[in-house]
Amino acid sequence: MKRLPLPRAVVLCLGLAFGGHALGAEPLPTVWNLNPLYASDADWESARKALLADLPKLAALKGTLGTSAKSLRAGLDAVSAANRRYERLRVYASMKQSTDNRDAANQERSNLAGQLDGEYHSTIAWLEPEIQSLGEAKVAAFLRAEPGLNKHAEHLRNSLRQARHTLSAQSEAVIAALSPVRSATGDARTLLFNANTRWPELTVDGKTERVDDTKYGLLRQHPDRAVRKQVFDAFFGAIGQYEDTYGVTLGNVVQDDTVMAKLRRYPSAVAMSLGGEEIPESVYRTLVAEVHKGLPTLHRYFKLRQKMLGLPDLHYYDIYPALVTQKKHYSLDDAAALTLAATQPLGEDYLSLLKTTFKANTMHALPAPGKSGGAYQDGVYDAPPFVFLNHQGEFDSVSTFAHEWGHAMHTAMANRAQPYETANYSLFVAEVASTANEVLLSHYMRGQAGSKEEKLYQLGYALERLRGTFFRQAMFGEFELNTHDAAAKGEALNGKRFTEIYCKLLKEYHGDATGVMKIDPLYCQEWAFIPHFYRPFYVYQYATSITAALHFAEEILEGKPGARDNYLKLLASGGSVPPYQALKKAGLDMATPAPYQAVIKRMDSIMDEMEALIAAQ
């Protein structure tokens, strides 16, 4: 592979150009400004009531779509405009709550948004059955007669495709009306985990630390093995107190998904999840099969980790400390400058849009009491993308910064290139842009390494990202397959059963039976820690996405003709092309074994490089 590391001077020049910060004399703001959505909470409430008041107008459109091509366009335009209003309300409420889950006003607003979700979607539940009743021939004739329908063409095609899985208008309205009830278990889990759990406190390095979600993510990397064990025992011990409760909430989600698949005439819940976006089930099954074939490579990594850390054996709490210690602290502005430097291979247009988006002041960056853990990007069509972080200054925070701003750029590029109706992209491609940024950052940082230790640190970090994003997320995906299969067979699902299913996979993936790594029973509670399970069949897409991201990033870095344009066109396409086909159009078939085998080969190559560096010391 032709390496294209940028010279060290680039980071210095970026810093000088930005006056020492990412975008000028002032540092990046750390608390977002939500005014692009609503100027105040009162404005949000007024907008909510206004949309509720307009729902009868949407209901009155029922029965009009087939009158003429112009009537179809008018109806779809009206629903599209209402969708934009609804999305703005939803996003504002969700983002406000995530900044402080303890705040009663935030909880109330989120509850009202949930109620609105049910009322709104119940009101427009007639839409898909009515489109499907028109039939392909009539829809095709209307599309030819009315150019204004072009922006709705993909929606119309997809609606007709799913006719077999759509219920009557009355049944769809009932299901939509029940959406607040169906989502309540996920809301309960969020409150239990983020607001109501009494997290333990430990003294670490002479400082009292509250071992919650955010601190666990940091302290599990501690160089002292005894501290790591204390942290794991405290964190999973706290979670384990609620095993039965988490079992009920997750069990309800799995059962709901299983019942809905039957109602919609799908053979399984996974078929329903993938079929809605035209993703072949073979993508999922091939991923899991190839990951299992690649477990010897994962176990090789664990043995290398044990050797480099100088440990007599390996436990689950030994996964997260860096293979090579690095005590650098990265400010938010450092993260921004490094992200800009790393993404230079994507071209001037990408960089210009990224800098412009930085200036929008739409980032909530630092940890705070009551704030949700993790990171995400969200937004609406006619506002800048919003980025939510818990930046703590270690390199992982820099990588997360690049990741979430990759999402933001995907959103910004799709919004710029597409009308509202085709701007929203599938989850299947959503993680490609974010993970590609991580790959580019990793490549850039390795090129900047000034010593063997720095290079080993970055190579080790790249290995850990492959473990965490490819193997770990595939394991999560297999857990979802197994739990949904159990539900489909009529097996009872509770906390202990979830722990049993998860523990079996955890031991298999980590080589417990062959002595590669010891899995302590307490840590089999980890399934309750993963919020993504409340969005069934989501997590496997992290594994497919790092697979695609490596493919595209390496082609771009190699300078393959057309590679950058293909990738940027993929981002700009939004939802105008079905996601699996969009990746195929860009040159990658995710239903074949080759892309996954390339990831495993890449992991072995990194270990070869690390072992050569170690031997040369």
C-alpha cells in the first residue's frame, strides 16, 4: 500500500492558521446552541401544539392520492412537510434530555415527544396502504405525468415493494398509536442506567472516582491491573443488581420485535429488519460466518496483548489498557486540528464543508452529571448537524471526535446534494463515513509517529479498534440473532437467560476454553450495559461499516483512480439509492466473504508489523 502520511508541519500549520485553535483565536464551544431548532423550550411547545392542531388536515388527505398525479404530489408534499416539523420536535427533545437525564422538564418534554410520535404516525398510517392500493402501473403513469413527483419516486418504489408486509390502514394506525408504549421499555432502561443507578465510588490514584458509564470507559484503561479489576467488579456488580429488571426491559424489546415480524409476514425478526432496507440477509450471515473463521486471528491478538503487557494470564479486564503507554492529553481543539489533517485525502471541498460545520456551534462536548454516556450525531434537514460527545482528553476521545464528525459530514453532504425526501441515509451506510474518518486518523497518526513507541501505540490502537468494531460488534449481532431465535421458539427470556446466552458467546469469542482469556462470570452481565440492543439488529452494521470503511479509505490512500469520487458520491447520495446497492455501485459487495476476509488479513498484517518492531528493539 502506498502510504501518504502528511508531514509533521501540517499540524503545526493548521494550528498557526487557526490561531492555536481549530478555527481561530477562540476555542471550540463545548455547549451547543439549539437555536437553529427552537429559540426556547416555549417555542418547542408551541410548535408541538401547532403540529397536533394540523393533524386533522393530514387525516383529511386519506382517499385523495389516487385522484390524479397532482393530488398524489400534493398529498406526499403535505406529509413530507409534516415529517420535517415532527423530526425537528423529536430531535430537540431527545438532545435536551441526553444533556441531563435528571432534569424533570427534559423528561416531560421527551415524554410529550413520545406521545406526539404515536399520534402523528397514527394519523398518517393510511399513507402506505393507500400508495400500495394504486398499483405499480398507476404510480408509474403519475410519475410520467407529474415531474414534481420525482423527489418522491424512491419512496413510492419502496412502498410498493413492501406491500406484502404492510397491514390495513386501520391496523397500521393501531400499531403507530402504540409506539409510545412499545418504546417505553427502552426509555425505562435509559432512566435506570443514567439517572437512577447508584454507581459505586472507588479511590483511584488518591482520587475518589464515581464508576458510572463514562468513568468506566476511562478507568478500564488504567495501567494498574488491580485497579482495572476493581473497576470491572464495581461496574458490573452495580449492573448485576438489576439483572432481573434489565431482563424484563430487553425481553420486551425482543418479544415486540418477534411479534411484529409475524404480523408483517416476515420469516424472522432479522429478515424484517434487513428487508425494510433491501439488505440481503446473506450480508448478516456472511459476516458472522467469516468472523468465526477469523477467531484465530483475534486470539493471536489477545496473546500478543498478554505478551506486551507482561501478564501471566489474561482476563477480560485486560483488554482495554494501551499496549504502549501514552500520556498525551488532547484538547477539543487538538482533536479538531487532527481530524482536519487526517481527512485531507478527501479533498478541499470536504475540508471546507467540515470547517464551516465546525463554526455552527452545534457540539455538546464535555461530560457532566446526568448527561448520557457515549457519543452521537443527530440533526434535521434544514439545520447544521449536532454532535454529542464526552471528550476526556485521551486519544480515544480524538478518535471519537473524528468518528462523530464523520457522521456530521455525511449528513451535511447528503443534505446539500439531496432534496429532503432522499437525504436521510440508511443505518447500513451511516457508520461507513464515521469509521472511515477513524481509519484515516489512524493512518495519519502512524505517519506522524516519531518513535517506535509512538508507532506501536498507534498500531495497537488500530488493532483494538478492529477488535472492538469488527469482532465485538459481530458478537453483539450474534447475541441478537440468538435471543431472537430463542423468542421465536417460544423460550422464556429473562435476565439469567440473557446472561447465559451472552456468556457462551463471550467465552467462545475470547478463547476461554482454550486458555486464551479467562471470562469471569460477573462480567457476563455486560449485555445489560449495551444500549444498542434496544434498537434490534443495529450493531452488526458497525462491523460491516468498518469493513467498508477500510476498503474505501485504503483505496483512497493508495490513490486508486476514481476511489475518492466514488466514496464522496456515496456520502452525497443519502437515501436516493438502497444502501446495499449504493455500496455495490461504489465497488463493494457486502454479501460476499472477500471484504470480511480483507479485514482479518489487515489485522494479521498489523500484528506482523508490530512483532517486527518489537523484535528490532
